Amino acid sequence: MEKHNADTISAKEKRKLNIHLMICKWCRMYKQKLEVLDKVLAKTFSEQKTEINESEIQDFKNKMIDKLNF
């Protein structure tokens, strides 16, 4: 899903992911949580006009996922 979010996923991988998401409710829930986190991050950092790097974003996501008991 991270590759999908980063637009580095191939067409074949995307098809496999979509099929998997139809079957696996846990991954669908994870995908929804990632989408919420991405929106919150985008809004937060666009308002602050702060430059951040990818590792800081990933660290923040990991901390949020831990707090969401994932």
C-alpha cells in the first residue's frame, strides 16, 4: 500500500492489491487509516508551510499507527 500511495506501483501489483483488498478486511481498514493519516499530514504541513523529508513523515505515520493499536 505504501508503493500505491507513493505512485511507484506497477499495473500488475495494483491489480493484485485491489483483489487482495476485496478479500481482506484488515488491509482495507489499514488502507483507510493510511488515507486519513495522509490527509491529516497534508493539511497539517500545508498550514505550517514547513519543509519536511520523507523519513519524518514515515516516522510520524509509524507513531500514529502505534497509537491506533495497529
